[in-house]
Amino acid sequence: MTNDLIGGAALYHGRVMHRRLRPVSHRLDYRLFSMLIDLDRLDQLDQRLKYFSRNKFNLFSFHDRDHGAGAPSDLAEWVRRVLSDEGLPADGAIRFLFYPRILGYAFNPLSVFYCHDAQGDLAAIIYAVRNTFGGRHAYLIPVEASAGATDIRQSADKVFQVSPFMEMATRYHFRLSRPDARILVAIRQHDAAGPIFNAIFSGQAEPVTDGALKRAFFRYPLMTVKIILGIHWEALRLLAKGMRLLPGAPDPAHAVTVVRLGREERIEAPPLAAE
């Protein structure tokens, strides 16, 4: 894996696995792919690739309004304003791991921004979360200078309801690899009694070419539709095991939770000029 490949784009072919530990045991395992892009090179990808477009319909596409604050404005600008408002470096590459639209549709339960400084060092991670009720929230966590060369470990209290089967009083523990030939995104969720849920995505990189995109389309047909259908299918399986829906929790008043030195604070997502 070359730096140029990671700087431009990569497809990560792999699998996502979820395991619920209690009060019932439940497991899922799906094969899929994610796309990693440099937000500053989106237009170059649009021009270079036949089957990928930015803010236009195509076999695969990226739409700025699907992410961040949900505005049609430049997503990289939104990320940099969030970072700079918190005094974090905002002058380096922003690499974004997400599910692209396939034939115009996508749903991203979790997408990840890897935010670098001007020297190329990883400065912060933004975990962007969506739920099936239309809500969205983000957790911004600076990367400590002492973080290992490979794995990044971070934590945040849950403040945004994702699953109607999961209590709010839980804490996320993230473990990420730095994107390279392979990628890992793992989440352990704990409540007061201990571990309750594990999720992991691991994948192998492939350069983004028209040939790779065409193969991915046939290898994972209508993948993004299957993601949302799979979420509802797994919900039915949980109901059949005796789980019950919990009362809905209101979305946080602010769009971003910033985690600093073990404490969480909420901030308003900065508006963009075009909003």
C-alpha cells in the first residue's frame, strides 16, 4: 500500500461483525466493503473515474450532504471548522471511511474521519453516527501524541441513541488501526455491569479504479440497501429473542460531542456559509 493510494482512495473489502452479550446473546456477520477517500481529492476522483461521481448520480457516488451537518456545502470545510473551533490542527489531510451511495442510495450507521496535521500526523478522529430515525451525531476525540504507531484507543460516553434495544447509560471504547493495506475499526460498549456489545469491521485495501468499482458492484449487489434491510432484520431477530424496544431518547442539543482528557462536552456544529 503506497501513501499515494491511501491519499487518493481505497476500497476496503472485509466483513462487519456484531455480537451482543446480554441480556440475550446475538451475533451477525456480513461481508461488505467501505471506501476511504481524501476529502481534498474528491473532485480528482470524479474526473478520473467513470463509475464514481461527486454530488451526481452514478453507479457509486459521494454526496456532501449525506455527512457532517447534512448541508450540500463542502464536507472538508465543515470538518476543518469543527477542528479549528476546538484548537485542533485543521491544515492536514482528512481521510474519510464511509459507505458510498450505490445507484443513488446509502446509509452509514458509522463513518470515520481521520484528521491529520500539516506534518501528516494523525491529530483527531471524528466518529459520525446515524440512526434509522433520521438522527445524526458526531464524537470528536483528539489523538494523543503518545498513541501507538499502529493502534489508536479512545473512549466516549454514549450521548446519542442508535439502537432502540440499547440503554443510553453506556460507554464506547474504540480501537482503530491507521488506514494502510488493512484497516480495523472495533467498538466495545460497556454499561455499569461490564461489556454488553462488540462491533468490528476489518478489511483489505484495493486501489479505486473503474474495474475495482465494477467488480465491487457485482460482488456486493445493492449493498447499501442490504445494510438498512439488515438492520431491520436483526431487530426482528432480537424481538423474537424476547428483547423489547426502549423509550426513545431525544437527540443531543448539539451536533458534536468533544472528548478531552476524559471529559465530554457538547459543541454546536459550525454553520457553513452556504447553509
